[in-house]
Amino acid sequence: MEKVVLAAAGLYVIVLLRAGGTFAVGWLAAAGARRSRFAERLSSARFVRAERAIQRWGAPVVAVSFLTIGFQTAANFLAGTMRMPLPRYLPALFAGGACWALLYATVGVGVVQVVTRLFAERTALGVAVVAALLAAACAAVVYRRRRASPAARGKAAADEA
């Protein structure tokens, strides 16, 4: 239990600094962001979806974004660029960050303990599991890139026409 508490405390500090920093960067960059070289990134589907959700739901979206993958940074940055008031943003940051830290600490400590035990008791099985996980991750990356390629090519062809 002590390991989980220490891991959660460390992760909480990290998430507060990271998400708060992302919000601050968004806040400071709000005036010129849409006219800069980052304008293309800000118009990506992920950011547009996050911006619409923040405009509609505000602080609860920021809090829930901590339980997602790939949406958290966009939500915090857009909350900053949209100049969400700190009295609304900070409670969402504290609550969402606490959930994120507890989730990753409990799962992370559990996974480390399982992997350590697996390697200590059955080294060959541990190596096989890690190799299978790496192969699955590589296959997922290749699949996503191949799936995205025709769409990107179709968009480029439509832009040229």
C-alpha cells in the first residue's frame, strides 16, 4: 500500500505540473496561436473535437479528459487558449489529476509487481509475454499508419484538384 501512495503522490505532482503547464502555455499563446505556424495543428480533428467539448461542457470535460488517452493534452491546452477562468479550471485539474494519479499508480504498481514476479519465477514465460506485447504494439502502429495513409493520400489529391 505504501508503494501505491508514494507512486500516486509522485504522479499527482507530475500531472499537476504537466497539465497546468499545458494550460499556461495555451493561455499565453491564445492571442497569436491561430495566426502562427501551429494553426494547422490547432485545426486537427482531435483539437476541434476537444474545443467543441470544452465550449459546451467546460470544466467537467477537463476533469474527465484525464481518464482518456490522447485527449488530455488537447483539452488542457484548449482550456488555456479559450482562457477558461482559473476558478473553474483548477478544481477540474485537481480532481481529474487525482483520478489519473490514483489510476496509474494502482495499475502501474500492480503491473510492475506482476512482471517482477513473472520474471523471477518463470523467466522464459516473462520474455515471451514481453515479446508478444511488443509485437502487438508494433502491429497496432503499422495498422494505424496503413489505415491513415489512403485517407491522407485522398485528401492531398482533393487539395490539388
